[in-house]
Amino acid sequence: MSGNDRTVLDADLARFAAGLFTAAGAPAGDAALIAKALIWANLRGVDSHGVLRIPGYLARIDNGITNPSPDMQITTDLPAAAVLDADQGFGQVALARATGIAIEKASAAGIGLCLIRRTVHMGAIGYFALDIAAEGMAGIAINVSRPNMAYPGARTAGLATSPIAIAVPGSTHAPLILDMATATQSMGKIQLARDTGQKLGKGWAVDADGNPTTDPNKAVIPTALGGSKGGGLSLMFECLTSLTVGNPLIAPFLEAAPDSRQHMQNGLVIAINIAQFGDVGDYAREVDRLADAIKSLPRADGVNEILVPGERGDGVLERRRKTGIPLPDGTWKRLEEVATRLGVAMPKSTPGK
């Protein structure tokens, strides 16, 4: 961090973020939910999906892309599945409602699926997979958007950086949570590099001409994680979500159909009710056992600890709850611009360390 960077306590940052969304027209409850999900990402060290995103979220309201007060409707309602039309509402709000629907259906049917149609950026979807794990269930979340990632072998965007999150409950161990994009790094990571003035990692992105670059100001398209593996996952996620709900995103974009480049996302949430298949306590203890077995593997040279999914973020969260969330100077300045425009006071901060 540079000397101009700031550190903000999570409670102060959450109030500030909620104030911005309320000032932009979101209902108070929705604003608090969006803020909480964004700050959760910051607390876990996923700054690319935290408050850095707020200026972009507000710009989409200004541009008429995001509906801050949507009328979400269940358009298909089956015993174990549903489709939620989000009416271009905030992705976090749509995910929260879809998560509740999936849990409710899994409670009765053993598994619950809720497909999400017509929403916008969903943020760190692991937040909602963990909500399912907190109910003693296994949670899965996927979301897709317009192409913003290079298709393997192509020089232009042909896929989305579509993430998947999976969470399962532990017993004494914290839930295991995997939350990953199908890109080598997300667009948020590239924006974070711009805000911090750091170079990108080699192979993260390409420029407007399709050439590899480590300059965050020239990078426009992330690369697929593992080449054809990440690309294939993203392609199949489009089939599972967008095509299922009759709202294709990728093909219209590539064919330059009218309005095909306007931001939009689809997704799904799955809840698996472990109690319908066996004893939840036994399952959770086996998760602990598995985690302990992995962590006890012989360590490679230079490795101090073997981590299982979620542990790195858990450790960062514990530290940042005590010390606060660091905000790069670039992020702070962009937040200050929107706060001034909306008449919202900036949160209390201390100089970065």
C-alpha cells in the first residue's frame, strides 16, 4: 500500500456502502444486503469483488441497466426447482432470493434448484453458497454474463469469466468454500491492479489487439483458466443457465444482435439437503476428517501450511475484522467521486500501513 491509502473498519464501510445504494434508489433492506456482500468479499481479501465495484454498480443505475427497485417474479415453480426473473435487479438481491427458494425446496424435496434470469453483476457468489452451508446443506452457485474473456485460441472476447462457488458444512472445522472464476484472473483483479498501480501477472490478460500484456491499463480481456478447461467450463455454464431460461447471452453478443452488449447476467443456485441422504452430523465430521487428512500431507519445500478451500479467506477475515479493510488510493478516489455526487459522507479512515 502507498502512503495515500486508507484503512476503514468493516462496520463503517458497510454503512457507507449501504448509504450510497440507498441514495441511488435501492430500498434500505436491499442496500444493506448488497453492502454486506461486498464488504464480506473485502474482509476475506477478495478486494476485486468488494467496494471497488460500487462506482460501476452506480453507473449501471445511471445508464438504466440496473433496476434499483425491481419487481422480481417466480415464473416457473416446480417441486424441486424454480425460475426467478430478477427484472434487472442487483445480482446480490437476486441471489439472496434464489438461495432462499433453493433452501426451501431442498428442505422438502432433498434438492432445490433456482435458476436466475435477467440480473446484473452478482459479486462474490461464495457468500450465498455459505448461506446454504449454514443450513447444514451443500450449496452451489454459478453465474454467467456477456463475453469478457478470451476464448482459447481466439484474439477477442468469446466467453464470460463465469464463476462457480461450492460450500459444504464442517463440524468443528469452518465450512469448506471454493469460489473461483473460469478466468485466470477476473476483471475485478485487473481493476484492482489499476487502483494499486501494480503490474498484472504473466498470462492474466490480453490487450485490445489480443496480445498478452502485464500492463493493467492496456489489459481489456482476461484469459481462460487452464486454457480450454476454463473456457469449456464457462461455455457449459452458459448452457446450464442462460439457455435453460431462454435468455442467451453469448451467441447474441458474438453475432452483434441488437442490445446484445448491454450488461446482463443469469445464474443458478442449488441446495442439497444432506439430511435427506444421511446424518448431517456424520457428514460434517467427515468433512473435518477430509480437511485434516489433506492438511497433514507432507509439505513441499517452502510451504508452511497446506490450506483447504476457504482457509485463506478465513484467516484474512479474522485479521481484517480487527485491523480494518485496506482501500487503495485509486479505489478511495473513485468512491469519493460517487459519494460527493450522491451527498454521502465518506467513512472514517486511518492512513494505510
